[in-house]
Amino acid sequence: DAGVTQSPTHLIKTRGQHVTLRCSPISGHKSVSWYQQVLGQGPQFIFQYYEKEERGRGNFPDRFSARQFPNYSSELNVNALLLGDSALYLCASSLEGTPYGYTFGSGTRLTVV
Amino acid sequence: EDQVTQSPEALRLQEGESSSLNCSYTVSGLRGLFWYRQDPGKGPEFLFTLYSAGEEKEKERLKATLTKKESFLHITAPKPEDSATYLCAVTTGANSKLTFGKGITLSVRP
């Protein structure tokens, strides 16, 4: 069975640009959560979606937004990129809206120059 | 605010040299403490979930324990393939997120 799929795996953007990151959960999983992991730090919670509704939001500015589609895949959008947005962005899926049984994808490495 | 502190930041062991990784936490109403393994450039890989003080879980050379204030990940006779970053995280269940520590980078020399 396919695991959590994230795309793209790497990308480089310029300050001020916009970026869209994508996540396909494990088949049957209805919840997707997004985390940001800056180099040398642990992952930090950004958003959780369950059944296409936002269930939780971390302490991130409004430049960050996300949505979940009817097929349970998800997009994370970041506007007006800053150098500090450079990080590994991780998507985790689970059956229900809890972290029990989280499966993480391999992440998208975003570099802002 | 939930806080998770892991120590040491980095640990270098000789193959076969057993040791323990520490995770101390401050939360209101722990619902679960998680240990993950993360290899460079990869997402975290689930190892254990512990729910209450006194609970222990084992998997191959790894054993996780939990008290009311901290958790330990004991590594017995480690091998070079155990080299990775080990992350500890907690959830209070209130909003279903995980709060992670910074991780411990383990290096095992042959």
C-alpha cells in the first residue's frame, strides 16, 4: 500500500513568492495534519483537517493557509515567502482526527532565497 | 503551554554500548507520549505510544518507559543502523496536535 505522498520533494522559491505544497494521505485516512520542521528543531504544528474541515491551527501567521479536498488530499499554501519559511514541511495522515496512528510523509524541503 | 525537553542534544555511542535518551514534559493532562525515529531528509517514523505512568513498551533493541514527569528511551547494545534523530512528542488530546521536542541525534560507531 502507498504511504503518505508529498509533492514536490524539493523546491526553491524567492522571497515574496507564493508556494503550494501537496499531500495525499493513506487510503482510508480522513485526517491530514501539517507540520513545519526547521533545521535542528522538532516539527511544529501548523494545521489539522478532518473530513474537509479545519480542526486545529498552530501559531503561524495568516500567510499560511490550507484546505482538504473531497478525496481527503490536502494543500498547504504559503504567501509572501520569507527566508524564515525555509524548512521541511511534513504531512501526517490518520484515520480519525487524532495523532494516534499518525503516518508521516517524507516531506517537502522548501528553500527560500 | 505544553513543553517537551529532550536531552542530551546529541549522543555518540560505540556499537554495543547501551544508553538512555531522556524526554521531560510539562503538560496539562497528558493523553499520550510518542517516540519517533527520523532519518536525514525523511519524515518521522513511529516507534511507541505510552499513555500512563509506569507503562513500558519494547521493540527490538529499544525500550520506552514513562513516569509522571519524563520518559526514557533505552537502547540496548546499539548497532550503527540505530543512528538517527529520536523525537519525543506529547498530546493532551484537546486539539489533537503533537508537541515535539527538538530531538536527540544518536550516532553509533562500529
